[in-house]
Amino acid sequence: MTDDKHSPITGADLIAWGHRPGRQFPTLLAEAAQALAEGADRDTIRARLERLIPAPLAHLSLQDEGAVPLHVNLTASDPDEEANLQAVLATMRDVLRTPTVTAGAILPDACPAGPLGTIPVGGVVAARNAIHPGMHSADICCSVMLTDLGEVDPKAALDAAQAITHFGPGGRGPDERLPVDPELLDAFRANPFLSGAKMLHLAQSHMGTQGDGNHFLFIGRSAASGRVAMVTHHGSRGPGGLLYKAGMEVAEGFRKRLSPVTLKQNAWIPADTEEGLAYWEALQILRRWTKANHDALHQAVADRVGAAPGARFWNEHNFVFKRGDIYLHGKGATPAWTDYAEDATGLTLVPLNMAEPVLVVKGRDASHALGFSPHGAGRNWSRTEHRRRLGALTPDQALAAETQGLDIRFHAGGVDASELPSSYKPAATLVRQIGEHGLAEVVDRIEPHGCIMAGDIPPFWEAKRSRR
């Protein structure tokens, strides 16, 4: 008969000793059982496992304004840029009061992206042991991929891409879906954030889709080699939106317990909790899904035009990256260190606008940018303000004036004026500031032949009204 000092240790014992329930429990129980088998008593085992008890969840207050360093890599050169810079600084000052945050940076493409206290586009926030879903946004893993198509006709490549890609809301119908790796779907099923029926349906129906807004499919020619290249820009689509919603709900629960004074958009999930570990894993699975989404479109276009693809690489810019116990949140910011991921090549992509080249750059891991470089051009004013500035010009007239000689197509609707080159910051200004602030080295330019975007799609309620 087993005496009390050597009786089996259960999960209830672990909880009584101060351990929080989670995925680590099987490991702890196995370690305890092994120690019992080796003759240790319960008191010895309890003392041995105490080192693995996580620190208590502390109640945290906002940090004082200015207590956290902010690195500014944006130089205002005109009144519009100055107004934009002041708006970005105002929102970042509130972001950096979040208790978990250790540093912040803004890049040359920075612009506000929501209510005051929301991380801006072109913003980077470092947090210790914390994942902030609101800082990667609903467009999780928004990313850019390039494939070298070689010596093909750029118009034929664009025609093939238009026939294959899918822009606009929703996914592909059952008869036009692109295959999803069964092992990837198994990874969805094994993660508590990704295992729902709706999530699995979207993971299949949204494969090979690009969405709307500023997402695009671009065909151009390398200035360095003369070879044709295809570039796509989109994120994790419906699966990302669902994960973001679930992550924000979990983070809000922690916010209410840990720091009710923190802004809701800056709520966080402690990274060492069961929820934090599962959420981090879910982000990595969605990264795999998003890369597969890009890959599927690129390979289908290459096959249709009979290309023998050369180099293919990609990078994300709405994501969370880990260095030690620091979680780096890039909202519209691209990691610029060479080993940020196993598939990192040292090269990243910076699109400017539909009439300008896509830059191929080598990052410089600048400490004053927390290791990041810009993801694109950014804006100095809102979409509404841009439309006002067009004055009497129609979107079609503005498009013709701003993209002469280029093949610009809107896949699912009319011209989207908010995506015209004039709606973005001047490309030359952004390129100059990348160099002035030492953020990256431009090694190639993919000169534009043309691109496809979603277009100005009427809201779904207008489409319903027109069918009545």
C-alpha cells in the first residue's frame, strides 16, 4: 500500500501547489511520476516543480507618457507630411503607455489607422511576454510574394493572372476551389483557435483569393535582369479575420483582469499562458496558409504561361515576430533582419503604387527601427480627403492621367479612386527616406507593366437591393 508521502500526484495537487492549468500539465505530471518512481516523496517533488510555477498575473497600470522610447524614422517635408506625422505621434504616444510595451518605432510610410491610441500603419511596437492582436490587425499576415517568371510575355502573364485570381468578397465556389494541403488542415483542426467548422470552411474556400482594398496582382520586369516577375499582395483572408476576432475576445478577458485602464484595442494575451501559446501557434499556422495562398496563385499563372520559374520569395508585414522574450508587432512594417523566419531569404519587397516599381531590398536590422523597414508607401491623408482633392476629375480620368502606358485592371468593379497613385505618399520621398534613415538597401526594382486590383465594389447591401 502506498503511503501518503508517496501517493500519486494529480492535476488537483498541481493546482493546489500553485500551477495554472494548461498544456504543460501532462509534462508536469509525467515528471512527478518519474520522480516518484525514483523514490522521491511528494514534498521533494513539490519543491522541484516550484521553479516551473509561472509568475502571478499582476495588475498593471498605464506607463507614464514618454517613459517608453519611440524611434522616429519619418521626416516631414511639406505641410501634409507634417500633419500626418503629428497625427502618428499622437496615436503612438497613447500606444506606448500600454503596460507591456518596451519600445516603439515609426517608419517613413507611417499613417494613422484608427482611433487615437491605435498602432498606426508603419508602426512597430515591442512588448515583453505579450501578444497584442490589435497590433497585427484583422488582416493577419498581409504579405507580398514575388516569382521570377523568366522570359515570358508580360501581357500574357497578366491575362493568365486575371483568368486565375479571385478578388472581391467571399471565396471560391465548390467547383473552382484550389486544393489545400491536408496536413495544413490537420494543423487547423489541432489548434483551439482554428478548429471551428466555419474556420475550416474558409480555409478551403478562400484559398487562391486576394480580397479587396489595396491588395493587388502586379506584373513587371526586373531592372537588374530584364526578366518578368509577378508580385501578389494579400493576407490570410477569412481565416485571419476569424482568428483576429477570437484573439481580441481572449485579450479583452485578460485586459479586464490585468489592466482595465488599457485601451481595448491594445489588450493583450500573456504569451506564457495556455491561451498565449495556442494563439502564437495559430499565427504560425495562418502564416503557412497565407504563404500557400500566394504559392497557389503564382504556380497556377506560371503553369498557364509555360514559365520555368526562377526565384520566389515573400515577406509579411501585419504580423508578430519574436526575439527572445520580446514580441515585435509590425503593423504595415517588414522585418529587416535576415533570420526572422526559416524561409527568410534576406530580401524583402516594398510596393510603392500601381505606377511605380516594386522595390527589392536588403534590410539593415536598424536598432532605431527595432529591426524593421517600410512595407509600402503609406498615405498622408484619408481616402475621403483624396477623393475631395481629385475635384471634378472622375476616377477614370484620374487613372488615365496617372498611369499612362500601363495596363491597369479592376477585377471585380470600377476604378477604385482610393488606390490611385495620387492617394499615396510620393514614391520618391519614401525611397529617399529609406536611405536617409538607413533602413534598407535597394537591390532591384520591378518596373511596372500592369496590375490587377479588386476595384470599387458596391457594398453588399446595395447589391442585394439591385437584385430585388
